[in-house]
Amino acid sequence: MATHTTSKSDLIPSCGLGKALRVLGALLLGWSAIGCEPEDSWLSAISAERWRIAGLAISERREGKPRDDWIAVFDFGERTITRLLPDNAAAPDGWKPIRLHCVGYSEPASTLVCLAWRRVFCEVWVHDTQSGEAHWVGHKQWKGTSNFAWSPDGRQVAFTAASFRGGGKPRRADLCVYGLGDHTLRVVADDALVAQSALRTPAPVWSEDGRHLYYASIGQDGMRVEVATLAKERIPIEAFAVLTVRGDEIVYVTQVCATYGLGGKIEIMKAQLSTAGTEVGQVLYEGVWLWVTAVSPSRRFLFFTDKTDYFGGHHALLDLDTGRVHYGVGRYLPDRFDVMSTCAVETPDGGAAPARRSDAPQDHPEH
């Protein structure tokens, strides 16, 4: 397993011109000027979280140079890349995709979950990085899926999957949970939403105790389902995707302009589960389209890419404690690294639950 380490001196931006550009951007956005100290504070907070992101490390494209792309894990704190598997690793039937379109990694289970398109449908399988064994996730021929979300213990993966094409519009999809222990696929709800493209649909969200999943329904309602009993509850918010839940707080995307391709308008909102429907949520960010999202283990930070057009866009980091958006986060990512999903990681005591704030409120209570 090859590891490439990028030095901290290469990643921390110097002041001067970079600072002047950040200050100008902050003034244009109506913020107070941001200097180096606030950036250092959120970098320190991220470093303490053991935040690891799965994605694709893409080799530099040069004439005559062979392609050398890898499924890899990037550590936000140590700012290192660990290569896990070649990007064209074979599916269980020996088929080698041109490129994997989404990946997720569970450190406790040493397992990758992989999504690739085969002609007009996509297939999902898991790959054990220690034994090299691969297993189909139901071996379905889906026409679109969301990104992947690991349960807090890293032993189950959740995603939404549609069995028919959408023609540019959202599709009704199944909310699926795959267990690594028994290799079984369960459908826990049949009213989830998958957007036009797999990479534009954030994954469902596990509750902090791993009992529930939160997702957006095809009617763009917020939904909550208990995984064990399949009992569902509607959350009175208008949601195109749920991004995270922590305690009584839910963060979600609402679509302001009803276009399902690039060029629409979205808002990242925050609301209290206990007062949803009676109080208006807080707007944290306004943008065009969230191409990919990843949430830190403590659920304090939200990383996302806002696509302003097919080739353009910017990376941003939203601090859910302060509501502040940091646009310079792209400087701290490796070159040619395609972010896809947050990894499930082991805790120092050997467990697999994500880190959480000591003052975090308890999960949304039963009604």
C-alpha cells in the first residue's frame, strides 16, 4: 500500500497576495476581512477530528505517460494520501471499468464500496482490501444511485438507488442498506430521491446512534426511518437532500429554482427537528448545485463543491457551529484528487463510532 505525504509547508498559504485576494473576496461577500489566524483555527479543529475522505487520486495526463489512477484516502489532519486500489480494479465477475464513479471506505471493516457505470446502468460491489475478495451489493442493474454513507460502526453502508432513467428529472428510488457481515441488501424505504446524476445526489444520513436514516423523499420532504423496524416519520421541511443531523439539528438542501441540471439555485439550510414546520430554517449558503458533499466525523464541518457550470466551480467548507463559509479549502486538498465520501474510521479506543462534541445534544427523540 503506497502512501504519499505532502508537507505542511506546501499546504499552508502565505499572507501577502493570497491574503489580499481573500480579503477582497470577503468584502465582496459582505464579510469582515479574513486573515491567517481564523484559517489556522479551523485547520486545527479539522486536524483533531481524524477526518478521512475517500476519492480518486488522478494521475497527471501527459502524452506517452500511462494512466495511474487510484482509489485513495486523504487525511485532512495529516494531509496524506494512502492508495488503496487501482481505479480500474475488477468487479466480482472480472469486468474492469474504465473508471469508478463513486467510492466509499470503511476503515474498521477494511472494505471499499465501489460504483461504476456499465453501458447504460450502474453496478455496486464491495472490495475487501485485505483479502482482495469482492462481492456484489445485490448485483442490481440500477439506472442511478446516490453517494455512500457508512453507519457509525462502519459495518453497514446506505445509499439510494433508482431502477429507471430520469430523463433529466429526479427519480423515485429505494433507500438501501447493505450489511458487510452477512452480505445482505435491505430496502428500508421506497420513496427516496435520486437526482439526474449520481454524483449530484448526496448520500442518506445516519443518526449519531446508528438507529435511523434521514433522507429526502421524491416529494422533497424530509424523512426519517428506523432501520430495524422500518417505521417512518415525515419531517416538515422542503428538502432536496439531507446533509447531516446532529442532536436536534438538521442540515439540508432546498432547491429554490426548480431546474434539475446545472444552472439552478440551491440553499443549504439549518433547522431544529423539534420545531421544524413551525419555525423558518436558517439559510447558511446560497449556490448553484452541490456536486459532492462530505461531513466531518464530529458533524461540525461540511465540505462541498458548488458547480457553477459544467467545468467550473469551487470547493468550500461550512462550519456549522459558526455558520462561516471558508472558500480557501481547495488549497489544502491534493492536486487531482476527486473527493467522494467521508470514510468510517476507528476511534483511538478501538471502537468505530465517529467522534462527537462533548456538548452535543442527544439524537432526535422518539415521538
